[in-house]
Amino acid sequence: MQGRYSALILLVSFITQLLIAGTYASHAQNPHDMDTMGKDLFIENRCVRCHTIGRGRFVGPDLKGVGDRYAREELIKWIENPQAVYQATGKMPVNEGYPPMPPMDIHPMAAQAIADYLLSVKVRPDTGKGGIITGKVLDKTNDRAVPGVKITLTSFMGDKETSTTDADTSKDGAFAFASLPWDRSYMVTVEYNGAEYSTDKMVFYPDENTKTLDLPVYEPTDSGANISISEGHMIVQAVEDGLSIADLSSFENKGDRMYVGSVDVTGGKKETLRFSVPPDAANLNFIHGVSAESIVRTETGFSDTGSVMPGPKRVVFAYTVPLGSGGGAIEKTIEYPTENFLLLVSKSNEQVTVEGLAGGDVVKIENEDFIKWSGEGLAPGHKISIKFVNPNAWKDYIKWAGIAFLILAVGAGILYSSRSGRVSASADERNEKGRRNAVMRKRSALIKEIAELDDRFEAGGIDEADYKKLRENKKAELIEVTRRLRF
Ligand code: HEC
């Protein structure tokens, strides 16, 4: 069941990603390009923990000018498999005075991209002063800078916190931290009106001396009137002893204030978002947008107590429901005005009936058949009921073909969040290795597809408009996948 369950999470995430792909594409900000791939990979694969480029010796040699010392193939070998270098040279280490380089477990495609980056990188002269992180704190509710507020910079060496430094914002809301060592990662936190906001961990790129951030903060509100759901999804799969259900909601706070909740729940906390879950639900797993620490179980499901920033917020969780031999039912109550709701039930037989939604068509998603129901403009209190008859007939029917390469959307695009609303670390960590591998595979496939597309275009096999559009799409996907591989 465990295996199936994580496969479900992969599937859910993949579907989430399909659904939000449009949003992501439009988010592809600065002209991020194939050229930055190698650079991103250099950061993500932790090369920066041991190497600088033009900033001097570290655990390993400075990689500036490494192209003068090695041919491309040799570089790839260093990255992909240092052991092979040691075997070929009969020396370990190769560079005197350094320890050997450990195997980094880098995919061949990634190794090529990194090698190309090392060969082409233009190194800025090191100022010798270290890195700078500067920025401004802006109150987006009142559209003004926030002076005199405390900013905390936390430094990490790997996962270990090494130090914290405080600074107050100036009259115009600005702050700056200077002389930062290159080999750390950094997180900036600001407390405002009782809420804590923090960035993700950041590192300096080898050619970056200054990072500039805008930190938006908001005035609080206890009115939930601006909270709605643009897309709600429920995906139901049969598992050995019951059903596995994934629930996805794309919330929107259409106001310009941080919603801090109004209804008291236990421990003096306030409920911000409410979720309906069947009473016999088990294995509740918070995948994205809510964490076990910030939720409170209620009679009808659970409530989150994390503040809701203006803008979109995605919440994904999953659970299982046992089914008796005679079948069973799941009921879900719509809690917020919902523009679109989609229910997908893996197709086994037609022994499913649904009330409260329309549909019943079969759709194919990644080689698996689902029956689809949907609803529009659903009001709070609307009930959706799903009844299953003879669930035993389901068991043999489930196919997981193609699922291995499906990828997790978890963690994507979240660069700045309210601390209380951060991604559940535990769920993430548990899936981290599988996730990275899956994402890595996905990325390699994308790189290859783009290369093939380029070849086809060069060979005149595709017209320019189509080529551009296809390449744009693949690139956007690649950027997104890249963003998903974080420290
Ligand atoms: C744990 C530390 C560590 C990490 C992480 C690491 N390296 Fe290394 N690397 C070293 C050391 C130490 C050497 C020197 C080993 C030797 O001379 O035998 C080295 C050598 C190299 C060399 C050859 C340099 C030369 O001048 O001979 C290249 C290229 C290189 N690393 C690239 C990378 C890349 C790319 C990554 C990330 C995928 C990476 N390394 C990750 C420690 C590391």
C-alpha cells in the first residue's frame, strides 16, 4: 500500500502540474534560458559547497579557467564520475593538497550541461568583499515602505544553521547585509504585525555579487470574505484495502490583506482555511501548502491556522478511506465559493455513482483511464457524494504504467511565503530522494526533447512558428522543473 500511495502522490502532483502549467508559463520571468541550465545545475548539485569560480580555493580547486586544463569530455567525466578520473590517471587526488572529489551522482545530461557552463562562464572579478543581500520591505496593503522593522538573515552551511544577523530597515524600508561568504546559503526573515515572513534558502551564483529582494508584507484582516477557490480537484484511486484520495485546492485571497482567521480553534489559534475530510479518513498526508504543525483536526475534517497572503495559495493533501466488502461512500462539502471543481475516479468498472457534480466521461491521463465529473460556481455548503459498489472488483484493475516518470509539483514556485504557511518539510523530505530522481529524469527528457527539436528545425523539418511555440513551451516546463530541484 505504501508504494501505491506514493505513486498516487506522484500522480496527483503530475496532474496538479498539468492544471497549473498555464500559470507557470506566464510566470517565466526574466529571459531564463538553456544557458542558465548548467548554472542552475551547478548550484542545485551542490558543487558550490566545494568549488568557487574565480573566488579562490575552497574544499576543491577554483574552477575558473578549468577549460584550459581539461577537454569537454574530461570535464564531463570529472562531474559524472570522479572515480573514473582516478582510475584513468592512477592518481588520487589529482590535485596535490586536496582531498579526492566524492562521486556526485550526476545524470549524464546534467553533467554535460554543467561542463558547458564551466566552459563558457564569464567570471566577474571578485571584489574581495563577499556577497551582498539588499532589499526593501514594502507594505502592500498601504503601498508604502516599512521603516524600522527588524530583518533577520540566517546563514546555513548545508542544512546546518551557522549564524544569524539582524538589521533594521532604514527610513525608506531598505536593508542590506554585506561581506557574506560565498559558500553559505541564506534566508531572510521579517516579522510584521505579528506575522513572520521568510524567503527560501538562497545561494549566490558564481557570477553574482549582489542579490536584491523585495519583501512584501501585509496588514492583517480577520474577514475571510475574499477567500475563494478557483480550482478544486479530487482524485480517487483504488488501493488494496480501500481508496486513496488526493484533494487539491487552488485558493485565492483576492484582497490586499493577510487573512489571519476569525474563528477560534484550540490553543488560542484561529482557523484560516477549513477542509472537509470523511470521518473515517486515515493516513492524512499534507503534501503542499499546509503542514501538520499548523493544522487542527475538527469534526468535519481539519482547519489550517496559517495566515493566508494575498494572491494564490495551493493546498494539496491526501488520505485513505477503508471500504467494506459491500462498498462505501465519500462525502465532501464545498467550504468556499468554488469556480471549478473536478473529480477524477480511476476507472475500474462502472460501479461508481456521483451526486452533486455532472459528467461521467472517461478521460486518459498518462495511460490511465479516469472517469471525470465536474461542477462550476459551487457555493459553500454544496455536497458532493461518491458511492462505490463492490470495490473488490477494482483490485486487479489498477495500472501504474508510466507513473515512474511522473513528477512532483510540490515545492514549485514558492519563493516567498509566510512561515506558518510553508510547505510541509516532513512530507517533502520523505519524498525528497525519489522526487529529485524523478525530476532529474523528467529534466533529462526535456533537455533531450529540446535538442531534438532544435535538430529538426535546423534540418528544415518543422516550420519556424511551430518550432518557436514548441520550444517556448518546453523551455517553460524545463524552467519549472529546474526550479523544483532545490537545496
Ligand atoms: C564535497 C566537495 C566537492 C563537491 C560537492 C564537488 N567537488 Fe569537484 N572537486 C572536489 C575536490 C576536492 C577536487 C579535487 C580532487 C582531485 O584533485 O583529485 C575536485 C575537482 C573537481 C574538478 C577538477 C578540477 C581541477 O582543476 O582538476 C572539477 C571539474 C570539479 N571538481 C567539478 C565539480 C562539479 C561540477 C561539482 C558539482 C556537480 C563538484 N565538483 C562537486 C570537491 C568537490
